[in-house]
Amino acid sequence: MTVAQAQTTNGIASTDERALVNRLLAGDEAAFTYVVERYHGPLIRFALLFVATRAVAEEVVQDTWVAVLHGLPAFEGRSALKSWIFGILANRAKTRAVREKRTIAFSELSAPGDEDEPAVDPDRFTSAGGWSAPPGRWEQDTPEKLLLHRESLAVIEKAMAALPASQRAVVTLRDVEGLDAAEVCNVLDVSETNQRVLLHRGRSKVRAALERYMAES
Amino acid sequence: MLTCKELAALVTDYLEGRQSFLERMRFELHLGMCRHCRAYLQQMRTTIDTLGNLPEESIPPEMSKQLLDRFRDWKR
Ligand SMILES: [Zn+2]
């Protein structure tokens, strides 16, 4: 996907979505191919939050598509299609993660820890709380400019990979996939407050990584 | 008066619209007077926008075909 074709927040509008679901129920192959192509990448990315290997992630995504087909006749359109599919995947991936004993990583979802984890290195401020090392203007100051460079993309991927699992999950769903706060709380089974704390900590670290990269280049 | 350090801690609450009217006023008052914090907020926005535009991998053709076969079975 190119930058120009970026996904819109919350996917397609709900009337279009209803029409799409109706086409799927009617067995429209073009509609099915469209949905599969549109959501495959995001689903793989999401599955990789829970399971250890790419092979398992692909398996979970395949299973999810089968479950989506089974569940489609009962899909009531009360949530966006995308977050409904993500919810199905989350259930499957979590079951898989339990089997692989990887659930501890997600304990932060219910308890993000109250230890102070500042968004910005405290050394950047004076004792009075003003900037001593203020942030500057980035040379690559738009997504288009940033994503033109393979290095900056690698910096982002690396920073995301370094996040604690629960922060990575929230940032992925909110900022990368464009789900709204309520949808993320629902899909990840996390409270509104914890969702916001995890989002804040996670995206702050990605910003810090980009700032370091921008200072070096 | 909000300090820069305090503002940095509140950026997500601000962007999420989770502040009271007064909190928002304080935040925006500081922003209006502090170009460093404006730069910081801009960096956060650029980060978030960039995360929303990461390239997405496409589905391997053989998997797409397999799924379409499943879909055809499901139709029947
Ligand atoms: Zn300031």
C-alpha cells in the first residue's frame, strides 16, 4: 500500500459496509477478494502481536477468515467490519498465545504499572520544568517525507518492536490501524484509562526514536 | 501555569479530547506562548500520522486463491 492509499479512520462508511456485507452474503467473489486483500496485511500485523512466528500468524489469520465466513450471517453491523474481524482474530490469537505461554506479556493491559514512565527523558527539562534541550523542527516533517526513506521506516519498525507487548498492541490498533478508543478497549479487553496510558507511553517512545534518528541524520 | 514537562505528559489526553474545558485552556495557553512545546506537539502529530501510513504487506496470491476456494465452498 502506498502512502496515497492510506486507510481512513474506522475503515469504510457503515452504509457502504452494509452493502459490502450483503454482497459477501450473496456470494460475490469480487467483494470477498476485496475484503481479503484489504485486511490481510493488518491482520498479519495484528496476529504477530500475540504469536511468536510468522507461520503461526498466517495460520491464525487463515482460521480467522474461516470464522469470519461462519459468523457473517450473524454480523449485525453494530461495530465496524474491521473491528469485528479484529475481535475474531484477537480471540483466536489469544487462545494460541495461551497455548504458547505468551500471555504474561499482556498482563500490562489490566495493570499498566503506576511507576512513573515519563513520555520525555526528564534530563531534557530544567529543574523548573522548562525545556533545557528543546525539540526542534524535523527535516522530514510529514509522513510522506518520512516514509520516503527506508531508514526512517526501519527506525519506526524497530521502535515498535522494542515496545512492551501491551503498548505495541494499543499503538498498532489505534495509530497504525486507525481503530478508535472504544474499539480498541473492546478488541483488547482493556479499560479506557489503561488504553490511554499505554497509547501515551507507546507513541511517545516511537516519537523519541524518530527524534534521535532525525538528530543523527 | 503549566510547565513544559507537565505539558509533555498531557499530550495524549489533549489529542484524545480527555481534558476538561479548564485543562484544555491551560494547555492551549501554554502552547500559544511556547514554541518548543508547539514543536513537541508537532513531532507527536507527525509520529502518529506516519504510523497511520505505514506500508501494508499484500496477501500472497496462493493464499488469496485458497481463501477464495473456501469462499466458494461456503457459498454452497
Ligand atoms: Zn513549553
